[in-house]
Amino acid sequence: MNKTFVTSLFSVLVFIILLLPQCKSSKESGEIIEIGNGKISLAFEKATGKFIAFNDIANSHEFINQEVVKGLPWEVRFDSPSNNQSQANETIPSKFRYSKPDSLTIILEWEGFKEMKGFKVKAKINLDEEKALSYWKIFVDGIKGNPIRGVVFPKIEGITESGEEKLVIPGWMGELMHNPRVALSAGQIKRMEWVYPGALSSQIFALYDSNLCGFYASCNDSLSYTKNFAFTLDTMNTLEYEMINYPSFDPALDSYTPSYEAVIGSFKGDWITAAEMYREWAVKQRWATESRFRNGIIPSWLENTALWVWNRGKSGNVLKPAVELKNKLGLPISVFWHWWHNNSYDEFLPEYIPPREGKKSFTNAVLSAQREGVRSIVYMNAIQWGESTESWKAENAIPFSLKDINGNMNSHIYNIFTGNSLTVMCMGTQFWRDKYSSLCDSVVNVYKTNGVYMDQACLSYKCFDRSHGHSAGGGNYWVEGFGKLTDQIRSKVSKETEPIFPGEGSGESWIPYLDAFLTLQPSRERYAGVGNSETIPLFQAIYHQYGITYGSYSSLVTPPYDEKWPKEYAPENTEQLLDEAFNKQFLMEQARSFVWGCQPTIANYHSFLNYERKVEIDYLLNIARLRYKALKYLLKGEFCRNPGIEPPVENIKISRLSIYAGRTPGENVKTFNKDVPVLYAGTWKADDNNIGIALASISDNYISVDFNFNSAEYNLPSEGEVYIITNEGKELLNSYTGGSISVKYSMQPRGLCILEIVPSV
Ligand SMILES: [Zn+2]
């Protein structure tokens, strides 16, 4: 499944909204309180505590239009007993005071709320001693008897437009949205809101024009507490940024303080600059030190996988072509296997076993492929149970399903052909962990697979069912529960087949638990078409050394149709050649995965492609071979900024077509044209300090590659050699002295190479 990028919109019932009457704002020093560290300064209105100025001193950039700021930098959303928004009150604190315990810190306190005696809010904001960053913490007191739906903090209003803006969104692999205000103004609801952990893989947002200045918003929570992030556009074309924190939904709770701080800062640069700022903090956290990949506790066959084949159906359609391709490639191929199971896809979960082709046939095929050196992992959804299954009733699943604040279950129809829904189970329950781990036990121990791909793994939910034993609503029980689940699975499965447990999506919180991450966004256009957002390798830029990424919808044939789905909707052309107009889209997807440090994947591979789409299959196999010569960069290296390589651009045809997209009755393949680079580059630093620059051309013509850079940009000594590695071998391109590295090279049509910079020791 891959439908989680739909922005989750948030309806809020507010009992008390804290809005101040229009106060006259002023820049006069007598009316503001200000703190600064030489890099940035923050100013609050002395009378009210409104946040009215955020200045980047070096770049003389003011982020906030104070005329637009209406409210305080926080909002507490209490539960409404009547669930009726029209009963919202406006409550004004009668008392506000502030203090500055030191030159970098400011403390703001509000109390005297007419509607709630004893209710107090305190905010502590302090500046980093050296960096252009500030840390924001909130303390909420006197809330007993008034459960909270959300504490918005910080709430930063009036963010003005700054040039040609881009917005970094850490949606799983990463997304760069162009002109977010234009996108928001076109929508009915001028708001985007995302859930962390889950749909957001890390806690970093950046809104910038690289020629001007960037707004950096983050959070230093390393314990995976659930929270939302949001941007809203107002009528003045200014943006409001919110981080929404969730205390336990508990009337007995009298005070709430998150265990973490929000981080607000400024930067000059691009998304890589912002990613590097975040990485500096992120790789020191628990999830990095407990990384399964970094600690070498994942089975070596996963690291050694040169190519994934992602096929669907019975073993003849899956393992057989993979073994053939492995023999052609001459390197290890692993199989990512959907539709092996008894139930129809996205329906009747979790009734996966026995496999649809029968136990004997399945197990024999799995073992036979293993003897040929091809291992396979099978799909199983990590959170869903179909309400139309017999087991749903027989095993009494309802008490252990996720419940929203009103006690309702979370059911959704994924299978557009049958309309049967799936319901989310609560990861905080031992019942679900027992159920899922027993399924893993069977498919590994009995059916001899090499592991389970955990669909919808990198998602989290707020559950309000008090009988589950976790805190209601807010908390970090989801990720904790996931950790318990994978511990339980690994304690039960046999080591015989060296099983692995990768999951869908990516997420910093899951780095200690999953063996690899399925990141489909190099093939984003297949399911999302062409829009104002593009995929960026943000997760790899932060965490490449800590988590293996793989996966792509990249395919040369039309999507398959599950034989268990209704016959009347079955298209005639399943797994038939796609129009060759889309061949370049395939090359582009493979080039992206290669230079972005993912393990390459082909979806729906069949041996007839070896001659029907020879150029494209050869390209893929050549990528796998070349990548294999450069694993210290492309598997284990640290992401670096590319040197200034200007890629030529070409207009290519793009198809939007996946098992559901373009397959709804009456809907056809959607075709787009898109200007894309025809040369892809990715730069990686190995542990031995060498630099590898992966280059992949998808052009039919020669491309002249000509660029210079200074060794100091990569903290390299000023002398060394530049080698070029291709599938034909390794050659010295030139030597460099004085730190000046110069590359002149002619890329063949669809050429691939690794430029290796080896400094003299
Ligand atoms: Zn629960």
C-alpha cells in the first residue's frame, strides 16, 4: 500500500481558543523583548508575548510580518464536551509576564484565564550559543478535568514570502515542493498537515530560496512521541507554522510538558544544507547507535543483494524469472514477493496462509530458489485486519483494534475492485503482536522464506482505547510496540534461513527495528503523476549509513491483476509490454535509485524483456554490476553534495500506472510529459575518506562532463588521484595538486561510471 502521503487533514474541536485582541505592535525597543546570539534574534511583544520578529542577522532577513500576527505563539486545544465548534470561547489571559534569566533565554508566562482558574502556560525559548538555532519548550499547568486534544507549540504566524520558495517535506524518502504558497492557495483547505513518526520519516522542515534565506523548523525528540507538523496559508499570503504536540488524553492529567523542544532556525543554502543541520543532531541519537545495519547485525545476504526482483503471484511467475535473471547477471538477486498468499490482495488480511499455490509447491519452490542462490521475502501487512474475514469474528479482533477519540475503529477500503475494508489494529496491544509474530513464525519456520516485508510498517497512529494499557491518544507507545513486535518475531523465528524484516516507507524511529526500508519514491511518477513536488533523497542524506533502502515500481510492463480479484474488472493486458515511449522513464527511475544509494529493484520482471526491452534490461544489469564495485560508497557511504555538474535536460514521456492507479474501471493510463535531467549524479564519502561520484546518463547521445571543485569542499587533502570506474575496469583519469580537482569526461549514451577521488595519504 502506498496511500499515506495524502495529507492527513485535521478537524479540531476547540473549546478554548486563545486569541488576543488586536494589539498594536511596535518595533520600539520599549515595547518588545528581544534575545539574540549574533546569528539570529527573536522578539516578542512586551505586553502580550506575541512572537513578532525573527531576524537572520547576517543576511538581514526578517521572516515575520508582525502586522499579520494575531495570536500567541501557542494554542491549547481542549476537548469540547458538546463536540460543537460553535461553542468555542475566546479567552484572554489577564496576566502576562516575562523574564530573561540570561542573554540567550527568555521565559514567557501567561495566567489568569477567565474560563479556567489555575490554568497557566509557560514558554521557555533559548538560543543556541553558536548556531542560528533556537529551542522552544512549553509547560502547561492546571488542566485537571479538561483533557487536551493538542498543544500547538510553537505556532509561528506571519511567515512572509521569500523569493522562489521551496519546501522540504520529510515524507518517507523526502519531497521538495516548489512554490508551496501557490499549491496551498489552489486548494480548498489552505493547510497541509502531517503525522510524525510515520508519514514523516524525520523531523525537519525547511522553507527557502537558496539565493535568500531559509526558515528551518525541527524538533529534538529522539523518543518518537507522536506529533503533527502543519503549514497554513492565510489571506495575506503569509504562512503559519505549527508543531502540534499530544499529551495523554486523560482528565486526571494536571500538567503537561513535552520531553523535547521544538527547534526553529535560519539558514542560507538549499535542502542539503538543511539536511546537514539536522543530520548533525540526528546521527547522535539512539536510533543511529542502535541501527541494525550500522551495527552489522543484519544477515550479510541483504547487504550483498545486487538487485531485487519484485514480482507477484505463484512461484512460477516470481522465483523462476528471478533465478533466470540471477544467472544472467552473475550477482546475487533477492525476491520481494507479493500475492503469494491465500487471500486476495488488500482484502481478507491477515489470512495469508497457506500460500495460494499450496504448501508443498510453495515450499519446494522457495527451497529450490535458495539452492540457486535466490532468497525471497514475502509481503504481510503489519497493521491491518479485514472486517469481512472469518477470523475477525472468530478471534475477536475488535477489542484490539485502533480506536479514535470517539471510540470508532479506523477502517478503509484499499481494494477498489471489491470494496471490502481493512481495519487498523493497535500496535500497543500484545494481542496484535502475538497474532502478527505467529504469522511470521509460520512463513519463516514452516514455509522456509527468508523473511517478511512488513507493509505499512513506518506509520503511527494515536489510539484512545483505554483497555489497551497504553496512554490514551498522545505518547510513544506505537513505536515502542513496534520494537516489541520485531523483538518477539526475531525471538521466535529460526535462524536457518537468515530471515530479514524490512518494512514499507522509511523512518528514523524504525532504524533499530527494520533491516531495510522500502522507498518507492524514485518511481514517484508511477503513482503520483507529475506535479509541483519532486523526490529528493532526504532520508539517504541524513541516514544512508544507518539504513538500507530499496524498492521501486520501476517496470517495463503493465501492472499485474490479482487472480483472486473479481474477474469482471480484470484487464486483458496484464504484465504485457508497456509502450516503448515510457522506456526512458524506466531508465530515469533506475538512474535515480543508483545515484541515490538505494538497492536497485525491477518490478514485474519477465525473461521476454531480455530481448523485447534489451537496452533497458542491460542498463539495469549494468547499474547492478557497477554499483557492486562501489558498495563502500553506494551501500555504506555518507551522502555528500554533488560538485557543480550541470545536467542536460530532455522532455520525456511519463506514465502513471500501478496496480490501482489507471486500473479503475473506465480509467486509462495517464500520460504526462516532463523535463528531466538526462544525467544523474550522487556523491558519497566512504569510511576511508575516499569520495565516489556515481554518474548515470539516460541520454541517447554523448554527454560531455566537465566540472571542477576544491578538495577542501569534501575535507580532503590537497593532493590525490581521480579514477574512473566502469564495468570495463578502473583507470586513472588524472592526478590533482593544490586542492584543485578537475574532471573532463565524455559519457557514452546511457553511460555509467563512478568517479573516485583518492587523496594521497
Ligand atoms: Zn491502542
